[in-house]
Amino acid sequence: MGLFDPEVFVFEDKDVLRDDYRPDSLDERQKEIQQCASALRPVVQNNQPDNLFLYGLTGVGKTAATHVLIEELLSSAEEYDAPLEVVELNCTGLSSSYQVAVSLVNEMRSPNHQLTTINLNKGRLPETGYPQKRVFEELRDDLETAGETVLIILDEIDNIGTDDDLLYELPRARSNYDFSTRLGVIGISNDFKFRDNLSSKVKDTLAEKEVHFKPYDATQLTRILEKRAKQAFSDEVLDQGVVQLCAALAAQDSGSARQALRLLREAGDFAEKEAAESGAHPQLKERHVREAETEIQRQQVVEGMESLTIHGKLVLLAITDLATEGETSPRTKTILGRYQQLAHTQDTDPLGRRGLHNHLSDLKLQGILAKYDVADGHGKYNEYELDVTIRSAIDALETEFADLDELREKARASGVA
Ligand code: ADP
Ligand code: MG
């Protein structure tokens, strides 16, 4: 069989599992979409919309829901003769009000986001060099030229951090500057801290209406995946239980549809690779999901490790080493002992307890470790546990510390592999 013969294809339409695929409807988010719609309804009557703030962890459908909502609003606005223009911006990599303002201007001048309807066909602003006041003026002018009602969508707005003047200025432009355009701002954030830390003046204006997107549970994720899987996979490829397993794993971890979809897609890759190699009919089984899970976590650990110093890596090695001996949730004291031992074998001077703490926190932030507060008769202490499979951790550590087969052996012997 040839490398590209359709007989081995697992996917019918792999794009359906891609992150940027936009489903037409989101049954699991009807409540949230309704809440958002009530803020935007005035648009259809040529009135000023409320500003909206959507927040929730990554992968829970905020961007997808916004797309469904705005598409429908645009078609209603057209039907009821209410002129509406939209400018959409993803703020990834934009860490100040200045940068966001420049990017908004440029998005209106040469659009490259899906929902943006404005195209002013003007020269782009340079990314640096103008005073902030000038940039804000250009922004106001462009917004006025753009239309009678303009919705600004600022996705992943948490990137702006504390430099949030723009979020104060924009929603107030109309009252403060004799500004004729009716403006609505939709801010979307993955970060709860950003929401909690918004200055009260921004909170009052930007977050006139707030909508919280909760993590999905396993039942919701199953429904979401079932619909996508039906389109994505060839008939009879998918074993029973595969979708449920992806949903259950993602629900346990993050409640993210993005994570669940990624598991399913990568599991499909494993199944396809196997079919291509063996020449057998492709079948996507639960064990492919397990393989995908390990691979995704391995990548997560490898990526996380890139930002670690040798000490951080040794701390991870110490915890993994302990786990292979069946000690899966050691206390700080135990970790310190093993880490110091390993540091000596690597000819590295080990850090003390405080240094260890910093690295443990880093590893926790990376999602590689979980931390538990434990109390017993002697007092309170912390326990740490790998938040990825032992296999993923060993595989990833091997990119730093040559051959770790010995750890695999130990894990097998103690039955934790
Ligand atoms: P967020 O913006 O909250 O990080 P997204 O809206 O980008 O999350 O959703 C992540 C992925 O999950 C996207 O591919 C999206 O299409 C999908 N998704 C999220 N919620 C649903 C849902 N209710 N139905 C179908 N797909 C969904
Ligand atoms: Mg998003």
C-alpha cells in the first residue's frame, strides 16, 4: 500500500478538529450566549450596546461563542436596517494599551481577523514612534469613520496586563469626546487574576455585563466531541468509548474543549500511523487516546523544561525518581534529600530549601506538578505529585539527562508505570 492511499485514512475531514474550526452552533453554551445577547440587543434598534466582559479558563468556548453571537447579530442588524460594523483583535503579544490601540487601528485599515467588517484602506500606523495621545486620536477618528455602531472585540485582553488605560478610554469615548459613533466593547479573558485586578474604573465601564464560562464537565465534552467526531472521522473507524475517554480525561484535567479535541485529533494520528505501517484497516481505539495523552503531556513537560534551570530539572528528576519507587506524593523534605543527592551525582552544588521551593512553584505553574496542603498531628506541610504521567515525565527528562531506562525499570517493578 502506498503512503497516501485512502485505505489507511482515519480522518474524513481533519480540519473539523482544528482549533480554529468554528462550529455553527454551540448547544452547550446557550445560557451564556443568551446572557451576552441581552447586552447587544440594543444594536438592532440603533441604540448603544452594553459593554461585555467574558471570562473563563482557556478552551471553554469563549471565542467560539463570540463568533456564533456576532455572526447572528450581524445578520439581524442587516435584516432590521441597523448598520453595524465589527473590529476583532486577538491581543496575544500585545502587552500595553499603546500596542493594542495601534493594532486596532491597523486592523481597521487592513483587516485580518474573521469577524472584522471594516476596511478603511488607509496606510498602517507604525508600531512605535507616535505619542500615545496621537495613537488614541487616530483610533477615535478611524472608529468614527468606520460606522454608526461599531463593536470592538478584544480577545485575550489579559495580555494587556495592568497597562489598561485604553480599556477605560474606549468605552467612555462617546461621553467624553463628543463622539458620534455608538461603541460597544467586548473583552474576553482567560485569566481570572486579570479580571480581579481590573481597576474599579475599568470594571465599571468595560465589565458592565460579565459572563463567566465555567469548565465543561465530561457529559458536555462528550456531546461536543461526538458532533465533531461524526464529521471528522471516516465511518466505522471510531471504537466505542474513544470519545468518552477523551471527554473524561479533559474533564478531569481542565474542562477544556480545546484539550479534548486535541486528544482526539492526536489519537487519530496514532491510529492512522499504525494503519499505514501495518496495512490493516484503521481503527481508533482507547489505547491510541492513552498514547496521545502521554505524547501531549510529554510535549508539555518538554516545553515547560525549556524555561527551567538545571536545578528545576533536577527537582523534576528527583520527584520522578521518587515516583518510580512508588512514592508518588512526597513531602518537601523528602524531595530535598533526593534532589541534593542527584545534584551531587551531576557535579552541581545543590540549592537549599528556599531555592527548592521556588522551583517547585515554577513546576506547579507549568502544570507539571500538583501541590497539596496536608495537616496531621505534627503540623502542616506540603506534598507534591506529578500532574503528568510518569512515562511523559521520563520521556521528557530524557532530552536532558541521557538514558533513563533505569527509571522505567524501577517504575515497572513497583507497578506505577
Ligand atoms: P476559549 O476561547 O474559551 O479559549 P474556544 O472558543 O477557542 O475557547 O474553544 C476551544 C475549542 O473548542 C474550539 O475549537 C471550539 O470550536 C471548541 N468548542 C468550545 N466549546 C464548544 C462547544 N460548545 N461546541 C463545539 N465546540 C466547542
Ligand atoms: Mg479564545
